[in-house]
Amino acid sequence: MKITAVRLEMVEVPLAVPIATAIHDIHSLGCALLTLETDQGVRGESYVFTINVLRLKALYEMLKGLEDLVVGCNPHFVEKIWQSIFDEINPIGHKGTGVAALSAIDTACWDIVAKAANLPLYRLFGACRERVPTYASGGLWLSSTPEDCAREADDIVASGFKAVKLRLGSTRIADDVLRVRLVREAIGPDIGLLADANQSFTAKHAIRLGRALEEFDLTWLEEPVAYQDLRGHREVRNALAIPIATGETEYTRYGMRSLIEAGAADILMPDLQRIGGLSEFRRAGALAAAHDIPVSAHLFTEQSLSIAGSLPNCISVEHMPWAAPLLNESMELVDGELVVPNRPGTGFTFNRKAVETYRL
């Protein structure tokens, strides 16, 4: 089998309602869609994205620039392809658009390999579960009032989720405490409640806030300080009883290693786009397991299910519906968990009609 062509498309998927975190205002998702075609008719699909389409062309051009390292290759040699691209992008660094493009190519290759074997990818990797815990992450934004967050959280739980994530980032500690208090009261004590500060605090502020939030039994406090402030993460972690989660903004296994060595996190959160694709996610997950640290997949829910279904120390996936309009298949929620699909490959394919609708 050989890869015969690289097809690239750009789309913009508008959000139903604009949202805000402590560091982003988001009204749409700009995606670079990748399809690898082969001489046996098997296709591999994946995507990477930018917020609000900003700098989407840079992702497109980076993927285009790596085409010569992919066409003519046997996709079963996925590790060889990964390493050749990793070596090639060395001059521009192993972060940013280079790694994002590598991630898309790697994921599409694995999609081909599993489809060619007529196996769901998680089983090809070696399955450990058929369902994985998840938390609803598509709501409870900082742009909503505390009262609106409480009402929305109640609706989310009624739809079948057993855990929700709330965004924090107010300048006044009392305001964030109120947000958490109202949501906890709305969902009750048995629903998981996660809080994401989106890197908005200093370590001292995060510690003061965290101590005020300990009574609400948070599953974790996510990115309390700037992602590169490893010392700050360690200080917050050591000061609080609440578990600290971070890692979504780090790149490759080496970024995960830095977090581990710094003692910066209780839970690592690799992001499929930044970690370097499914190959590197598996390596990072194994590295975390060697240090008895759990991981939780950040975004890219559909594709990350293949990791969650095959990585024993993956404790959850983030349920984010942003990419759903582009896909033929839907995620299945059962008793608060997502079913890992038994369809060949990643189990998700692009909806061509939707792609045409959102095409740039």
C-alpha cells in the first residue's frame, strides 16, 4: 500500500453562540482537513484547527509543505513517517504549526492502518475498555453569568452527563467562588465538577482561590497559572488538596517530561494537535504511566477515543462538540461515559455535504 495523494481543505465552523474564556473570545473554529488517499482506495482522515480562523492558512501551508515526505510512503510505516517529519521540522522547532501538521498526518496514517485491517483503532492498539468517562466541556463559559452557568449545568446533567467543566478567571476571588458555589448547588454532590482557570492567575491568587474552593469537592483545577510557569504550577499543587491538571499547551513527550520532572501536575492533559498525533500521545501516556500519573485527553474527542480505549491510565476524555458538524457519525453517551466506536479506523469520517457548506 502507498499513499498516493494528500488532499487539504479549509473550513470555518461557526459556534451557535460566541463564547469567552479568560484568554480567548471564540466565535468560530477554523479547521484544516486532511485526507490521505492510497492506491488501495483506503483513506485516512484527520484535522487540526485554529480559533476564529486566525492563522489557519499557516496550518494549511505547513501541511502542504510536508506533502513530499508522505506521498509514496506505505502508511503502515507510520513510525518512520513520524520520525522523518519530526527530523525535517527541526529547524523551525518542535512546537507550533510544525507539530500540528505532524499530528494530523500521523493520525490520518493510523486511520488508514486500522481501516485496512478492518479494525477499530483502539483494538488495533490493544483495547483496555469499551467506554470511557467524560465531562461536558461545551458550556459554562466565563462569558455566562454565575446564575446562567448554574441553569446550564443542571440542563447538562439532565442530558446524561455525570461531570461538567466550569471556566473561571474573574479578578475577584469572591466572584469565582460564587460561580462554583451556584453550579455545585445546581448539580448536587454526586456530579463531577471540574474548574478551568485558562492560565489566568498568579500562583498566589490561584492558591488563595483554591483554598476557598476546596469545600466544593472539585475533580481538578486546570491550568491555574500560565502554562510555561512550571514552578507556579508546582507551588499551587503543593499548597492545595485539589488535584492540578495541565499539559494541553505542551508539545510532544518532551513537554510532558518537563511537567513530570517539575512536579507540576496531578493529571496530564495531552492535546492531540500539540502532542504530535496518536503515536506521540501513546508515548506520552506510557511516560506518564511510568510515573503513576493519569492522563485525560484534551479536545479532539472523537479521535482521542482510540487512545482512551487503549491507554489504561487515561481516566477521561473532554467532550467538546465543536467538530461534530463536520462528521457523519455522532458520539454515543451511555451512563455518563462515551462509547469507543467499533467502526474501522478512528470511527469518524468527514461529512462531505457539511464540508462543502463550511468550505473557505
